[in-house]
Amino acid sequence: MERMTEKQVAKNTIEKLAIVVVTYRRQQLLATLFESIEKLTVAPWRIIVVDNEHSEATQGMVDDFREAVTAQWGNTIADQSGNESRVVYAPQSDNLGGAGGFSAGVKKAYELGAEWFWVMDDDVAVMPEAIERLAKWTGSHDVIQGSRYDYDGGPFYWQYDFIVPLGIPNPIAPAAFGRPGYRVMDTLCFEGGLFRRNIVEQIGLPDPRFFIYWDDTMYGYRASKVTNPIVVPDVILRRTREIGNWDIAGVRQLNSTSDMNRYHIMRNRGYMARYFMSFGDYRPLMFGFGTLLTAAKEVIRLVMVDREHAKTGLVQIVKGWWDSRKLLHDPDWKPMPPLK
């Protein structure tokens, strides 16, 4: 691919945009994501790859990716350490899960001086015009969630409306966008979510204690306390990993998941409740009903999509529910602190 001119790189871009990618033992998917990033029509300021596996294979891929990106776009504005490379490799000594990986990646980008953070897992591919599509919203909004294509190329419905008293996503929130061309949301998804530096300063880093699940939901909830996050119709990426699912009326889907996810879906409701308490939004009876609904959904998922894991899955649902109650009463728990 030909190297782009400075004029082309500058058009419709986002100031000091850091793409934060979290990966763990999925080199084939990561390669697809890297290929899509190379096709972006404008260049990001930094691409930070958080490697939860700390593997030589991933490091080698990042080194090759850095060479390709440098050949295409050249170096970028130096960060606070004087480094001009667009690609930063951030290996972790332990598997921190998605939550810990995004927390580490956002922290690294923040320390380097990023003004915007565009976060994503390794199982997506970005659209070539994604940055330009997001850029038009950055003049008036600080937290932006773009739309996505599913693995099969169809539109992916994301539950952008979070019912706080129950602590569950609204499964019947309208898919259509209103007259402004966007919808205000009180959640976030780290599969393509974009947010500004001032948000990180006010609410702090993503909470690594979640390990996996609900971490991005709660980051969006925290962000909604200082701004109005929005979800927009512009498609910015597509999912690249096929997941078994059950279609519900041809519109919604109930996807397959793992026992590890089932455990954290239930356990992390303890962290969720603590955050609600810190903002005065905790309603014990309604939240308890939401927890019951969440457990029921996971049982339905087991029966309809993951029947072969029914026995072990039920154990993890109960175990996670039990452990959530311990977190609910942990006297040492504190919310993530603001950075300024």
C-alpha cells in the first residue's frame, strides 16, 4: 500500500487518537485486525497492543505490524518519552482478563499523552473509514459508541440502554436512531468504544477487578455521570469470531458463552452494586430482582445454546452468585479513583 501524504493523514482525523487492543492467545484473529488497521483511510496517533499472554509469537507479529505501519504512515508525534513509533507493545506478566487489559492499555495510552482512546478486542476488524466516521461526532460528544456488523455481515444489535435499578441491559430498547441521528446511552462496550481524555481524568481507569464481563458496562455507567455518552449508526467495525447463538424473533440473539463467563457474569454483579451504592443508585429489592433475571437468562442460555455444559454451567452460575454477595459486603472495597 502506498504511503499516505501528510494532507491525507490529517483530514477528518481525531486528535492524538490511541487505538487500544487487548489480545490473549488469538494470533490468527489479531492478524485480521492488524490487516484492517493498515487499511484505515487516516492514521491513528498510537496503536497500543496489550498482550495478556506475553508471547513471543504475538511480539513478533507486533514487530512486523510496526514495520508495515511505519512504511505506510511514517512516525508520529513523539510521546513524553520521545518515542515516535505509532505501535506500542505492552506485554503483561499475567493474564489480566479483558478488564485488566483495557485498564492497563488505557493507562499506558494516558501516560503517553493520548487525547482519545478507541478500545477493542482482538476479534474484530475495523472499517477503512472508521476514524472519519467517528471524527464527525467528536466535536460535541466525549463518549461515542459506533455500530457494528456481526460475523455473518448482518447488523449487530447492541443493548445500549442499561436499566440501572435492575442492573441489566434493556432487551427491547428501540434499534432505530432518533431525529438527532444518535441515541444517548448509559453504558459502553469495549468492542469499539471511543472516549476522550477528560473522561478518564474525571472517572479514572477501567476497573481491572472485573477481570471479564460488566467492566465496560460499568465504565459507561460511570461516564454517564459526567457526560452524555451516545451510540451512533455509523458502522465502524465488524466481528470476526463466529459464536453459536439462538435467534430470537430474527432480531435479537442469545450467544453461546463459557463457564468462566457465566461465573463472572454473576460474581461481578457484586462490583456493579458497589458502584451503584457509590452514586446513590442502589435499590436492593430491584437489584436483587435483576440478579434473579440475570441468572434466569444464563440458565436459558445453557438450555438453548450450551446444553453440553449444563451441569458445570449451573455450578458456575451459583458459585458466581454466592461470591457476588461477598463483594457486596467487602469493607475494603473502593471505586476506581479519578486521575485528576
